[in-house]
Amino acid sequence: MYDLPTQTIADKRSYQLFHKFLIKDGYDMLQYSLYSRICNSQVVADKHIARLKFNLPNIGNVRLLQVTEKQYASMEFLVGDMTNFEKITANNKQLFLF
């Protein structure tokens, strides 16, 4: 989850670099400024957390929340629908690797 300033040209560039990193590293957008990534083990999660920390912008607010697959699967939709990626993974029991 992130909230980054975009008031100056430098701020916008920092935002764009961070956003491009998330996409390139296999994150999927759940909502605007809310991205998730599936990791098949804690070792892989630790690797991606380190990569995330290395690519953090200098200013703004970035938060990490780590949940298990079971916790993620129990998420309820109160308003709105699943993303296309979520529909694909919900119908297929195989783990998707990025």
C-alpha cells in the first residue's frame, strides 16, 4: 500500500519509478495504490521484501502487510468484483508464479 506525493517533477518521477518497479516485479493491482504479490514460501517473500525495501522512494508512505494464502482467500467483497487476475486464480487451484 502506498501514498506518494506527486507535486513536483521529482516527486512524479519517484512515483513512476516505484510504480514501474512494482509492475516489473510481478505485483498485481488490487485497487489504486494497493498492490499484492503471491509468494510460494517465506524465503521467496523475504527476497521480495528486500527488493521492495531497496526500491523504496525517499518520501511518501509505503506499507507492507503480509498475509497467508488462507487469509487472502477469506477476503470478502462488500462492493465491487474480483479483478480479472483474481478470477483466473480463483478458478485454478495451481499457484501462479511470476
